[in-house]
Amino acid sequence: MSFGKASDLLNLATMAAARYDGVGLDEIADEFGVSHRTAQRMTDALETLFQCEIRDDDQRRRRWKGCPCRARGIANENHHNGKSAHHLRLPRADGSVHMLVAQKAGGYLGAA
């Protein structure tokens, strides 16, 4: 996964957790400027990494809600010197942890 896609996925997880009724495919497509199919791929990755609750609304549209990423310590957001950064810890098979950092101000995303 590219760093840009990882950053988008973290932002999507934050959106899904922050909104009372979660997020739907149309909202994802609008927010990230992607096609409907790409929004579907993003929700597949969201389900895989963050184990979101999936609901159907009263119009039978699927919504993703409550990604517990912060509670499980997988991802968090820090603020320093007016900049905001997301940190994503990904466990590796050998027991070590790979850290991705997505910094909003300046658009830097790197691995630590």
C-alpha cells in the first residue's frame, strides 16, 4: 500500500469513528475524490484493518461506523507545533512493529 493510500485509510477510519451514523460510499467518494469502485476498495481495507461495525440504513445503503482503532492502540493522532499527525502501528510476523506516520501539515508521510 502506498503512503498516500495509507494516509487516506487513516483519515477514513477517523471519519467513520467520528460521525454518529458512520460513513457511506457516496460520502467516501466525495470526500476523497474517488470513484464508487475505489470507495468500495477503501471500505474493504477499512474492514480488514480496523474491524468496523457495518450497518444498513433505512434506505438499504451500507454504512461503516465506529472503527475502534484508537481504543486498540493501532492508530492515534498527535498535535505538535500546530501540525497534526496520524501514527499507525502495524505488527509484523516476526513480532516487530512497523510505524507509519501521516503528517497533515505539509503532506509528509513516512515510515519510522
